[in-house]
Amino acid sequence: MQKRTDLYLVALYLSQFQPNLRCNIAPAPQNAAPAKSMVAQQRRAPYAFHMAKNRLSPEAWIAAGFRALAEKGPQALKAEPLARALETTKGSFYWHFADVPAFHAAMLNLWEERAVADVIASLESEGNPVQRLRKLGSIAAEDAPADFGGPKIEPAIRAWARDNALVTEAVDRVDAKRMGYLNELMAEIGLSNPELARILYGALVGMQELSHRDGASNADALATLVDLILALYEDS
């Protein structure tokens, strides 16, 4: 069937230049697919399989974005360098994200969710506010998972915020929510001075920057600061 269709197309082409040429080839059946379309279908199938095989989840791309931000800065948050790092195609990137700004927004949304909502939810099982404060200090001292940038990621996000209004807004929201929760927690304990929450949170942000530079753990230092704050409650 395919061979007969091809011969018919060749004869039709020649007859345009030689009107007297007799074409003794019967017309192709009406239900025969054009040869070009059939070739195109044959070519598309392996490519479609390749794309389905290599398409990554949105979270895999976002995790790669955090790693790139931590190691190389915001200039690395583009489809092509991320695709190279993941050994896949840009098509996988654009399957999930309309453009690079949409990808940036998805990164920030996930960071905000994990940095605030998930942390607060994990504290609900603690029986009293003192225990919640101690656990919060322990969680805050932990590094982000290596797949999501490790200890360098929050300092990298704050550095990115200096030149990007969208990131600035996200950092401001995270800081406001964290400070608000700390103030509520301090009030439950009986420490109503709002400066204590600012001192504790400011110490955390500064320690993260130090760890970004020297790689040291903040767990002991932050636990000591929490103990000092709680000593004020016990002495009051």
C-alpha cells in the first residue's frame, strides 16, 4: 500500500511539468495516509517515548534549583544549565513551568511552605510551650537536606533577595511569620518582651551565615541561647 501511494505521488508531480505524460498508475485509495504524514508519525514516536522517559517531577527540578542557587547563585536558575545538571532536556522543564519566573515562584513557594508551615506543624505534638521552644531551637539548628541546598541555601536565598523583588517579598513573609510565631510562643511561656524573639531569630539568621562560611554546626550555640532565654522565665 505504501509503495503504491509513493508511486502515485511521483507521477502526479511529473504530470505538472509534462501534461501529455500518461499515468497508468491507479489513484491512491482515499483512505491511504499521505506518505509524509506516515514518516512524521514514525519519527515522532521514538521522540515522544524519549520525552516521557526523561521527564522529571516538578520537585526534582526545584531541588536542582536550590542546589544550583546554593553553589552558583541565581544566575544558574535557568532551564538550560539545570537541564545539563540533571542530564535531561529543557522540554521537561517547560512541561512543568511556563517560564523561568514561574519556576522561581515555585521554588519560593516550596521554601516558604517548608520553612514555616511544616516547621510549625511539627511542633504541635509537643505538650507545652517550653518544650515547643526547645524543639524549635533544635529544628532551626538543622541544615536543609543536601538535595535542597544544605546549610548554604538560606544565606543564598537572602543574598538573592537583594536584587530580586519577588524573592524579597518571600523572605519578608517568612521572617514575619517566624517572628510572629516566636512572639506567640514567648507569650505563652510568660516572656512578653518582644525583643527576646528578635534576639533569638536574629541570632539564628547570623549563625546560618556563619555556617555558610565556616561549615560549623549551630546546634550547641542555639541550644545555649534558648536555655538563657528560658532561665529568664524561671527567675521571673
